[in-house]
Amino acid sequence: MNALLTAATAAALAMIASGALAADIARPVYKTAPVELAPSWTGFYVGGHVGYGWSRDGSASLSQTAVAPPDFFFFPVTTTLNSEGAIVGGQIGYNWQASNWVFGVEADISGSFLKKSASVTTFSSIAPGSPGGTMGITQEIDWLASARGRIGFAFDRSLIYATGGFAWASVSTNAVFNGSFPFSSAANLTSDDTRTGYVVGGGFEHLLGSNWTIRAEYLYYALDGGDSVSGPIPNPALIDATATLSTSDLNIHVARLGLNYKF
């Protein structure tokens, strides 16, 4: 009898264990989804950019003086130089994020292909209305640079920001005067200077991954005028004539795309 009870008990235990094992196999296993960390803008970054620039309101003036009579050859002439062209360069900066607000500093430099040429007819002062010659003038913006602060608002993986700071630009202006009335004369003047001023703008930036960002931005540069440059005007009348080239303040608009690597 004891043997039968022992066998029955063992069989029952085996059946219970088999049922529990089957239940364990059939029971679904739930895994906790990984927690995705909010993207952060904090850190150093370095990158490059390409874009297009155009200047407005820039002008150059060529004036002339002589011993006797004054303004013997031509009246002063002024022409507007609205240059435009591509830019390419790089930037480096640092961002610090507090909640949704992002604060940063950035420095950049761009090689510029902005250029404009113009030709102006000059008129003789001793025979008003009579062409006294021509002035050919070319202005080139060789590079642009800035040191700026940034403030922006971050949402999801994007950032909208405003920026502003100090700006510099290398500007070269060349004027060639060829006089024809009443005596042939010529002058070639070049002004090479580094302009200073300010820059303001804004843009949109997006995190492509944990390290890469892409941006589109607009910048407005307001730069001071350059120094005046003077030189002699050789002429067969042997009159001591001098030409002076002057340039005005320069305003430059830039639209560009950038790619950054965030450390």
C-alpha cells in the first residue's frame, strides 16, 4: 500500500511540475523599453559652411585737385558698387544648454568671391557737358570674419537662434582714371584695408545624430568705410594734379549652410 501511495504521489508531483513548466513556457516575457536621453547641445563644435553674399549701399568716389585752375580736368565722380558672389569657410564654437535655452559663442572666417566692376564717364570742369574721360573701378571683398554670441531655444532635436557680435572684412578697391579733355592724363589708385563693424543674424540648426548638426543662417554685416588714398595724375600740361579715391560704409548680406561636428 505504501508503495502505491508513494508512486501515486510521485506521479502527481510530476504532473504538477510539468504543468508549471508548460505555464512558464507559455507566459509572455515583457522587457522594459530603453529610456532615450534628451538630445543635448552642450559642448564644443567645429565645422564648415558655404553660401552666397551680396553687398548694398557701398560706393567709391574719385576726386581731383590741381594748382591752377582747381578741378581742371574733371568733376568728382561717385559710383555705387553692389558686389555679389560665393563664400566658403569654417567656424568653431561652444554651446551651453539650460533647460530649453541654449547659449553659445562662435568665431568664423569665410573666403569671399564678392566682386563688382563699374565704368563711369567723367566730365570736364572747363567745358561742362563735355566728357573729360572715364573711370573704371573694381571692388573685391577678399574675406569676412566675426566673433559672435548666440542665444537660442531648443525643441525636440532642433534649435532656433539669434546671433550678433564684431565683424571684420578685407576689402580691395581699385580705380583707374583716363582723362581725354583737355589733356590726356591717367591715374591708378588702389585701396586695400581691413574694415571693422558689427554683424547680426539668426538661423535654424538641427541635430542629425549625437555628434553632427546641420544649419541654415542669415548674417548682416555693417562695416565702416575705408581710408582715402591719393596719388598724382601725370599730364603734359605739367599741372600739379592729384586724384583721391574714397570709399563709403559697406553693408553685406550673407545666406549660408553649415555642417558641424559636436564633441
